[in-house]
Amino acid sequence: MTRTMVFDSPYLLGFDDMRLLIERIGRSHDNYPPYNVESLSADHFRISIAVAGFTAEHLRIEVKGAHLTVSATRDRTGETDTRDYLHRGIALRSFNRAFVLSDGLEVSKASLAYGLLHIDLHRPKASEEIKLIPIEVVG
């Protein structure tokens, strides 16, 4: 495995997880379901995911650390598909769609309308507070 050169800098400490995230994202090629990412302002973003055929009960949005995961499950037990399709292009399969959030980016709300799941993200204004670090004298 080759290391990304930018992460080899001695000034970037503790970014090994970020390198691994970038490598993992580079390996994922699943295009289902389709989605958009919009920049509504400098500190407000929206992810819109096409989830036609899914209800809010089928969908799950979770944030764990810097990982935003959207998943859907379709419980088809008890369903009998008696339709005779000439073409079946609408996929109603389960999915997992993952995003990596930058530091400070938070999910503010999620809504489902017209087959689109909208997830709004915002970055609160950074505090201008200066933090002084005490120096411990040893010995």
C-alpha cells in the first residue's frame, strides 16, 4: 500500500485516520442510491439522496464521530410479487451510503419529501476564545 505524500509531512500529526478514510473512500464504487451535495452557504450544506419507494421507517441516519451513514432496509417478508414486469428499473434494495464529515460539521435536520431524503449540515461559528496552556515545571 502506498502512502499519500501529503500525510508524510512532520507538521501533520495524528492524521493517519484521515489517510485511511481517503483510501477507503477511493475504493468504494457503489453508485446506489444517487445523491447530490449542495453548498447553500459557506457554513451550510445539504445532502439529497434519491430514496423513492422508501418511507421514513425504512431509513436510518446516524453520526458516529466524523462518519455520517445513511442506510435503508426493505423488509420483504410476507410480500408476494405477482406483477409481471416488462422492465424493472426502480431498485428497492437495501443500501448503506457513507460520508465523512469535517471537524465541526454537524447534522442540523433531515427531511423526506417527494422521494428525496434531505440532510442539512451546518458548521457553527468558531469560537474566537484563546486557550492558554499552563506549563508544568518538573524537577
